[in-house]
Amino acid sequence: MSEIIFLDNESEQNGQSVQNQAEKPVQEKVESRPMKEEAISSKDYSDIRPLYTSRYGNSRVFSARNNGKKVVIKALKPELANNASCKASLRQEYDITNMLDNKFFRKALDFVNIQGLGDCIVFEFIEGKTLAEHVRVGTLSEKQVKSILVEICDALQYLHRNRMVHCNLMPENVMITANDYRVKLIDIGVPETNQDADRELLIKEMEFVAPEIIKGEDYDTRADIYSLGKIMEFIGERNITKQYNSVATHCTQFSKEQRFDSISEVRSAVGKGRSVVKIILFVIVAAVVGALLFLYVPKIKANVEKERAERRAVEFKREVERIQGQLPELCKKYEMKSFTEPLTVDWTEDSLQLVQGLVQYLALDEYKDRAMQVLDQQRVGIEKSRQAEFENLLLCEFKSTNDSVAVVMRSALVEPTDAELLDAALEWFEQRR
């Protein structure tokens, strides 16, 4: 394939873009100057709220409103906001995405500079969930899975016809619209990586990325075919449907020469469905000696179960970290403004959202206790935060009030500590009530 555009807009390794060596020369590292932390402010965008920060990469994502319409804003991390190479990559991502004229891709609406964020891409907001979320909670039927896979193929065909490669295809980057279950692909580009990150965990994070990309070798459209095959395996492991396992095996060969040659061949195999699976299974059964199959099936099954358990453990850890990371934002949301407010708050809506992320683990004995503990920690954290804020507000009010009782109680204290003042303030508050 000639003149393929490699969309490496988000890739970073130690401050340098991950580049295809055959396409671009290696660039020297550009020194980055961290952006001075300042309040986020924009006259055009309101209600800017954090959604996601890349663990190993360069970006952070926010939701916002523009003229009353919800949008998604993608910016660089503060320490990279002034890095010329990262800013250029962000601009390149916008320019490439803005060129895409196809219903299967999220639209890039604008490229702006927002105070406190720096350069940003403004994307359309997609009402729906990722394919990963749907698969993990088992909300898809076999018919819907087939439709989604066909639409992913159609989206990739559009890219490949225009000599582009997605390179970052994974369940988290496939959005499924809420109303009609249509596919929208997001985050085009070589996945961001950090060489200083934990190598074992990084490999699990990049399980959908073709080996040639991870190794920094030349790659082409067959890298997307590999990623699509890994998505089929992901669906099969969750027992939604296993009818595409054989197609996935052909897609995910380590050597790109042994994979399907084009995405149109993958689409054809997916469209044929079970008939293709039966033919391939027949060939495999005819080629494999029954005695060897009988001996190795238990070992293969044990390895599959082991890998599934390891993946579930990583996913659980990731979900726990995500929930725990929301505590500061929840404490700020329920921050006490006046010491006369009730200490307890109704945060049912937020707690239900946290439970939804852990619902698949609550039915598993090995994770249930830990999951319940994490949910309880969020509640306790909010209660402790409000109690501390209450005591601080009460103490400040007691120190500054002209109430006669408070004046007498303060005068009776000799070189009081804050603890003594707090006890006096609580007594004063009860008398006022």
C-alpha cells in the first residue's frame, strides 16, 4: 500500500512523538515548559468539567457547553501545554479529524485556546456508551454485535480508501449511540505511551494494539485488522457471542502477512457469520489429530481462564482507582457553605453511578467485599469532609461573633487551643439552638 497517512497525533514517548521510521525522520526532544496553573475560563464555553485524564499519555478530556449545546473538549496535560511538539500533534489531530466526512466518526467542531487549558480540540458530544461498557454489562444481542462489527468495518474501509490508518482501535474508542446503536469511532492515532510506565501493565493496556506498532516497526492497514480481531476476542470472552472467534484468529496473527489482506475481506467474513465459522472449524478438526486435541484442550482452557482472571483483576483495579479518584470532586460538590446546613446529604444519584461501575464485580465473591468497601469509603470520605468543613465554619463564626454568650465563653478561656475553642463553639452553638 502506498502513501498511507499514519495518524500519530496522540503518541508520545518521553516527550517525543512515536513515528513510523519509514515515513518520518526522528526528531530531537523538545523541552517542555509546564503551564502555570490557573483557573479555567472561557466566554464561549461554560460548565467545563473533567471527564478523563490519560494515565500514560498526554491528554485530558472535559465536558462543556457551547451555546447551550453539550460538547467534549480535549486538551494537553498542564505539564505539556507549552510543549511545541505536543501542541503540533494536537493541531494535527484536529486537522485530520476535521477532514473526515463520514457518519461513523466523531466530528471535530473547532480548535480553540481556553484560559487554563491552552490549545484544545472541541468535539461533538455523543450521547451513548462505549463498546467496552456495553460488553462488560452484557447489554448487546448477537444481532447488535454483528451490526456493530459491520459498521466498524465500513468506517475502516472509509479510512483505508483515503490512505489513513486508525491505529488506536479498541472497545473504549468505539462509541455506540444511545438512540439507534450506531457506531462512532473516536481518538484516531497511535496510542500514547510512556516508556517509564510499568511495562507489564502497559502491555495489558495496549492489548488491542498491533505488535508492529508496539515495536515501532512499519505498519499499514493490517494494524487495524489486528485491533478489530482483538475486539472480537474481547466480545467472545464475555460470552455475548463466540461466532467470530475464528475470524478473530485470522485477524490477530502476529505476522501481518498472515492476516486478512484488507478490511473488506474481514467484512465479508463477519457478514457470513456462522457459516464461515463452521467451515473453518471443519478444516481445523480435520487437520488436528484427535488424541493431541484431547490432551491439549484442558491446558488451553486453563490458560484462557487464567488470562481472563488476570484481565478481570486489571479491570477491577482500574475501576477502583477511577472511583477513588472521584472523591475530591464529590467532596467539592457537597462542600458545606454554612455551618447551619445539615451534615448529611442526599448523594443517591452519584452513589448509583459508582455502583454501576462495579455491578459486574458485586456478584463475584472474590471482589464483592472489596467493591462494597470502596463504595463505603466514598460515603465516609464525604461525611468526614463535611464534618471538617462544619467544624471549621463553626470555629470561624465563634471567633468572630459578637454574641454575648460567645464573648463570655471566649474570655473564660486562657490561651486556648483550637480544640478548646471548638468545644466552646459547639457548646455555644447548642445554646443558640
